[in-house]
Amino acid sequence: MKFTMMQLKKIGIITSGGDAPGMNACVRAITRTAINQNIEVVGFKKGYNGLIDNDFIELKSKSVANIIQLGGTILKTARSERFLTKEGREQAYLNLQKNKIDALIAIGGDGTFTGASIFIKEFNLPIIGIPGTIDNDLFGTDNTIGYDTALNTVVSAVDKIRDTASSHGRLFIVEVMGKDAGFIALRSGIATGAEAILIPETKTYINALLSKLEKDGNKRKSSSIILVAEGDDFGGAYKVAEAVKEKFPMYDLRVSVLGHLQRGGSPSAKDRVLASQLGAWSVNSLIDGKQDVMVGLVNKKLVTIPFEKAIKHNKKFNEDLLELAEILAI
Ligand code: F6P
């Protein structure tokens, strides 16, 4: 189905999956770009659940005033179990038809886009995705909305941990989010001068890590920080801590799991700008007849990429950065 500007009268927005700072800035940009083109906008609540429950609000220019700086999502979010079922998706489609929604814009991550792609195939309703996840694990955009803010949050938290680690002469094992991707761990590790970084994309050689710690110990480093992504193959921060404690029972060691604080907070300037650009670009892409794609920003250029490619987890991490981290952590 290809739209001309005249045919696209009303669109829906959802925020879905894990929330990410900048989602509100994005809802604002979509709403105001659409209104500017005389397109009505509604926001469905709690991701795909809002479609199934017909739970929505009309979005006017004023409804999105004063939200650009807010973390979380005013539309709320969910990882919808019901949308995984055919009945759930049928109900969602009925409600979209009932409300005369011509197309949908979904802000979220890989789970959101997988659902969108199935839905398009079943019901031929145009959907465009916007990458909103702190994980940055989507191919087809240099950065996802929320990643920059989460990175800054982690850096600020780890700097604070460094203060106390160095006062006590302790080794800290800090776990950050990232089930399948180590983007947060890698970048924040470089930015905080971590002694070691463990990410899901590479195998963790525990003996190599233990010898590195032993060498650091001999150098009488005043503190050490190991940054571990939650999806690291050794099993996360507590598992690494067990192995270290077993080999070096005398080490003064602590574990800190940063958890969901990484998902909150006011979006950084970078995330607000990215969210604004991608929000506007998603509406323009819909008007252009695009569907079944995610919008992105690659090398400062606005692009679209099929959902199927975006969600395959083939966004490469920067191996040079990992090497750099090792060199700098001597
Ligand atoms: O996808 C974003 C993310 O924050 C991941 O980094 C993390 O593994 C997951 O969500 C946690 O999800 P939940 O909040 O549902 O526990």
C-alpha cells in the first residue's frame, strides 16, 4: 500500500519494549511533524497492549508540550505477551480499523520490530519503526535513542564507584545492561578507564582475566574496575566475582549491579536531537510510501532499513575499541 499525502489522514504511535530516554522527544517530533502535514495523531498506551485494549489518547500539538526533557515515556510501554498471539494481533487490527488508523509508528527495539514485521505481513498495515533502546543493538543506525543518555548515566555511576574503590583499595565488578550486546559496557569501560571489559560478543577467558588482575595487584594499583555486560558468557558480575574470590581470597572485592537506573533520567542533548530527527523522518518516510522499515541515522544521513535487517543482531561492535581498552588499562 503506497500513500500520497492526501491519503494518510491518521496515524498511531506506540512506545514498546524497554523504555529509553528520548522516547518522549520522539513522540513530540512525530506528533508535530504529522500535524504540520494535516495528519491526525493518536498515541496508544503500553505498547501493543494499547492496540489490543483500544486504549489511546489523541495527540495534539499541546499534548506533547514540555515533554522533550522527560525520561520514560508518556505513552507507557510493555513487552506485550498478547501481541505474540494471532488473536491478540487480530484484535489490534480490528481496533486500528475501527479508529481509521492508516499507519503506525513504533518506537522500540528488536522485539517491537519483530512484532511489527509479522503484523504487516498478516494485515498489510504500514508500520515504520524508530530505534529506541539503550542497548544500541540495532543494525541500520549508528545510535539508538537512549543509548547516549544511558552511557552518560553509567559513566557517572562508575566514576562514583571509582572514588570509593580507590579510597578503600578495592576491586569492583560492575554489571551494566546488555543481554546480547556490549555497546554500553565497551564505551563506558573506555570512558571510565576500566581495567577489564567483558561483553557478550566475545568469549570470556577467565584465566586471562585472573592473570591480568594478578599483574595489576603487583603494580599496586589503587583500585580496579571490571565492567561486565549482563549477557557476558561467563554469567554476569556475580559469577566473575566468585571466580576471582576463589583464586584470590585476600582481595577486597565488591559487586555493583547498576540495573534499571540505566534506563531512566532526562535524555541527553544528543538523544533529544536524534529523537527529533528520527521522529520527523519517520513521518516523512510514511508519507513517501515506506513501510516495514526502521529509520536510522548513519554517518549523519537519515536512512531507512528493512526491519528484517535491523533486528538480526549483526551490528558489529568496534574491535579496535576493545583493543584500545586493553592497551590503556596497563
Ligand atoms: O532492552 C533494554 C534492556 O534494558 C536490556 O538492556 C535489558 O537486558 C532488558 O531491557 C531488561 O528488561 P526488563 O526491564 O524487562 O527487565
